[in-house]
Amino acid sequence: MNAPKSSLTLPKPPVGLSFELSDLIIVLGWSEFHDLRMVVELDHCSDGEEYEEVLAFYPPHSQFRRWSMWRTDEDIVVQPTVGRTRHFTSVAGSLEALIPAADQAAGLTNAA
């Protein structure tokens, strides 16, 4: 007799992966320096996609996040509350790109 084929399906791997501990320490220091509250959301699901870890950044005394950040196999993804999602090759690069946006919103940029 032939055994029936199993209809097992492999679980879909998460879109977002967890960050390295060293990257989390860098991001925490950056968020504290810029007076942002960083929240680590574990096993986050959004729009049918699963993320092992998403970092959410909130301005002081606000419940509305300013950015979300996650890691994929290939890059670091930053999604602002308003605007387009951006992809970076490193956590440091993503934070460097966010600094002008934070300073501009606070009115701290200098016109040359």
C-alpha cells in the first residue's frame, strides 16, 4: 500500500529578523540622545507579515510612533509614520539618515 502524501506546509519565515545585540545598544543610545522612546516589539505581525523584532520610536509624551525599524536578510528597513519606506545597508547608516529628519522637525537645521 502507498502511504498518502502529507499535506504539511513549511511555516513561512518571518520578513523581519531580530537585531544583533550590539545594534540594539547603538539604537538605544541614539534614541536616548534624540529624546525618543524606543520600544522593542517581539513577534510583531502586520498586514499578514511576521517580524521577529520591530523597533518603534516615539517622541516624548506621545502614543504615535515616528518610525518603525526592522532587519531583513539583506538590509535595515525604516518606515516613517508619514512617507516612504527606506532601505539601508547598516543600522548606523539608517540612524545617520534619520538625524537630519529629527533635527529639521525640531527646527535645528542651519541654512548656509
